[in-house]
Amino acid sequence: MGLWDFLKRHRRKFYVTGAIVGGTYALGKVVQWKLSEYSDRLMAEEVSQARKKHHYESNQRTCKMTAVTLLPSLRESLFSSLDTESLTTKLKTSPESKVSTWQELKTVTFARLVTSVYACCLLVTFLRVQLNILGGCMYNGEMQDSSSSNVFHISTEVHREYLAAVQYFLGPGLSRLVQLVQQAVNDVVGSISLKERIGPADMERILTEVRNCMESQIAVPPLASAASAESGRVQAHPLVMLLLPPEDTMGTSTTPAAASSDASGGVSISPEAQGYIKHLMAHTRDIVESNDFRSTLHSSLGCGFQYCLTGLATHLGSPEGSRVAECLPLAKIIPIINAQTHSLFAHQGDGIVSSLMAEELLNQFSANVYEAFSTGSSFE
């Protein structure tokens, strides 16, 4: 009875103690469950981020491979339009026109070098835009529910036709680029004597003058600039006109490639695919006409020309034991310039393409494009 009386006398204490112990146990279980849930969510986010990072890096490698794949056709078009080999042969076989041939060889050699650097920079930068749009859309499609309104489905048909848009630059755009550079080179280099001694600093000055002259030729007219300012839009980089045709010339076609396919009676594109491609092209045009793209392209061009000047400086380097860079007559530098142009496309263009792929501002810009389309925010 003593034990029973003791329990009755202290029953409230036992109730309180039991409640505290039970509550503490329950609370511990809840905390343990919450911690486990948080840990699982954190792990899932880390796995997702790792997967996204791997997908992004794989996408950049694809971009580099795509650029390298297109370089041979780019080189063939450029070297055919700016043919220094035939002029060199003419110097050997037609001595009676030696002076005029040397003058022509001088301007064509500079034009080939400058055009090659511009073309490589434009190609790589434009492909970074295209492939990061595609890569972001594809990642978003893999991660989201197929019924989600933010999912943008990229079929093989859409993928092929959208990437074919680069053919405009490799065709009409490249032809226009050659014309613009030739005109600028004639204005800047035409008056330089073949006997004038040129060093690395002179080469940098000449190339800068050619760039400024060429880009000023295709700057937006004053009226268009004023209209852009009034509407709050930023003036696009003048070279954008080489990447995409004017909107008013596209007609009902979604891409230049689709237009040529329709005209030649080629494989038709389904209405659904046309809608997707039109949407992608609209986003692409918005991006390449943006201030961010303008800054990125300017930085890429700086990187490309610096890569070129570094190669030229190696050949124009200081003689052994001297700290002063060697200056050579321009006539002797022409073969060096030709060799440097060929080296841009040597080893499948790995040198200049790798240099451009490592350009910091271009990488940051590419990551921003990929992020915007991988989250689906660009389709809302």
C-alpha cells in the first residue's frame, strides 16, 4: 500500500515528467525528420547543380567543336575571296606589272588577316549565343514536367534548322565583311610605302586604324540612333548586321536556311517547328542587338586581335641580345602576315578558337544566356 500511496501522492509529477519526456522525444523525432528532409533537399540541390554545371560545360565543348567544324569552310571562302597565292605567283611570272602587283598584294594580305580575325570572333561569339540558348532550353525540358508552360521542346528538326541560321553569316554576311575590310584597308594601308620599316607597335596601330575605319563605315545612321535613343533602346554593335538578315527581308521564313529550303523545294518544316524556330530567332535577335552582346563582341574582337598581334610580334621580335623590337620593310613583313593568317586556321583553329573560348567576358555572357533559358524565365 505504501507504494500505491506514493504513486497517488506524486501522480501529477509523474504526469508532468511523462509529458516532458514524451514531448522531448516527439520533438526530437520532428527535428530529426526536418533535418533529414533538409539534408535530402540540400543533397538534391547539390546533385542538380552538379548536373547543370556538367551540362553547361558539355555545351561549351560542343560550341568549340562546332566552331572548329565550320572553320574549314570559312577559311576556304576567305582565301578564295582574298587570294594572295595567285598574286605571289603573278609576281614571279609577270615582272612587267611588278609594282602594281606588289601594291595589290599588300592590301589583300592585310585584308585577309583582318577579315580572318573578324570572322573567327563573330563565328565563335554567335555560336555561343545559339548553343547556349539551345542548351538552356534542352536542360529546362529535361528538368521540368512536360505539361509545364515554361518548357520549350527542342526537336531534332528545330535543332537542325535553328543552327543553320549561322549559314547567313558564312554566306552573305561574310561577303559583306570582306568588302568592308577591303575598303578600310585600302584607306589605311594603301598609302604606306613597301619600303617603310614596320615594328610590332606599328602593326598594332595599323590594325587599330583599320578596325576603326571599317566599323565606322557600318555604324547606325544618325536618324536611326536618335530613334533608338528616344525609344530607350541601346544601339546594337554595327557588325550585328553581318550575323542576321534584316527582319523586313525574312518574309514568312523563320531562318535564312528555311528560306533557301523553301525556295529550292527542299524538306518542308512542320508548322509547330516553324513556331519554335521563330521564337528562338526572335530571342536570338534580341540578344545580339543588346548592349551586353555589344560589349562582349567588342571584348572578343580585342582578344582575337591581341592573339594575332602576339603571333606577329614573335616573328618581329627583338634580335638576340637586343631589347628593341626589330623593324622590317613592309615588303618583308607581307609573307609574315600571310603566315600568321594561315596559322589562325592551323590545327583546326585550335589556337584562336581556344583563346576566344577562354575570354572572360564571353564566358560570363554565355553563362548568363544559358541560365536564363535553363530556368525557363525567357519564355514566360
